[in-house]
Amino acid sequence: MLNITDLTVRYGKLTALDGVDIRVDAGEAVFVVGPNGAGKSTLLKTIAGLLRPAGGQVAFEGRAIAGGAPEALCRGGLSLVPEGRHIFRTLTVEENLSVGMMIRRDKAEAKADLEQVLGLFPILRERFRGIAGNLSGGEQQQLAIARALLQRPRLLMIDEPSLGLAPLVIEGVYASLRELNAGGLTLLVVEQSTARVLDLASRVYVIRSGKVVLTDSAEALATGDAMEEAYFGYAGRADA
């Protein structure tokens, strides 16, 4: 579904991503993990068309999309839930969700999708007329995901879904992601923490300093210290 080959992204003279290769197959939940500043958010922004790569290829369902307009990519089946959620805090939950449907032309189906999303996140139905800025952090994350789902993506990208949330709230968010993936939605998720990744991931990429330093199936990474060593580097090992 998504194939990234030798991707390089720069901010001026600073190289944020250097020769990155990533693959996401239909139906997978692929995670990209790494420390702060590794280039994870840059990766998602580049796929979504918010940044233009300096080199390499990004292909979605066989089409080259690198440098494409974000709105066109969204219409084409890519949706991004950005880091920090970026909801419209002064608007109601209903109005925020309406923003997610703005690209839709199939109004009747969009209304049905809204009902489905409210079923997945019942707190949003309860707070439907309330101001989004009054929601808790976890409820705002649910709203951001729901808004993206209303764009009817074939690939949903989420940047740091657990950022700033309490452990119990994170469990709820991940339960929702697990349900979405089980229903057939393909996920590409960026996380700084590795705590819950292996329970959901089909495959994991570890990125450090703009380079992929490890990739393997979640099953293979569940035992041993390979992911921890790749995440922290050899300097992070107790015997280093």
C-alpha cells in the first residue's frame, strides 16, 4: 500500500531523514518508534504532503505522491492525526467533526460514517454540542482520530497518540486503534514510547538520527533486547 524508498528530507542544511525505507501493507498496523528528534514526525508530514523531500520516492497504492498537495492526498485516502491533536478548541465537538467531512461529497454516506464514529467513541456523542477545548486530553485525542476517520482514509497515520496522556487513558486510545485495525483499517503510527507498541504492531521500524536502524515483525521483537538497543544505541546498554 505504502512504499517509501531512500527518502531524504532536509531543513536547510540539516538532514532530518537520510535514506529511509519503509513499507506498509494493506491491513497492517506499522509502528515507527524512536527518541525525540529522530525524524518520526518529519516522516509523517512528508507522506502527508506537508514537507517536500530532497530525494527518494513515496508511493501510495502504486502512485508516486512525494510533494503532492495535502488536500489531494487526503482525498486520495491518506489521513494524518498530527502530534498534539490540533483540534479547534473554540468550536464544538460537532463542528470539529464537520471539518473532517468537508472533503466528502457523499453526504448520505458521511452521515452514516458519523454515526459509526460516534458509536466507536461514545464520549463524543455525549459531548457532541460541547466546546472541544473543554474535553480532557484523552477525549481530544479521540476527537482528532474521529475527525480523521470521517475523511474515510485507507491509510490512517497517527503521530504520538499517547503523548501527554495518563496510562489508563492510553489503554483506551490503543483499544480503539486495535478495533479499527481489526476492522481492516491500515495504520501507520509514530510513537516515542515503546511500551504498548508490540501488542498492536504488525511490524516495527526503529529510527534514530533520521535513519532506520532496525526493522522486524512485532513477534520477532517481543523477545530479546534488539529493539531497546536500537532505540537507545549501544551507549544505552548496561554493559556499554
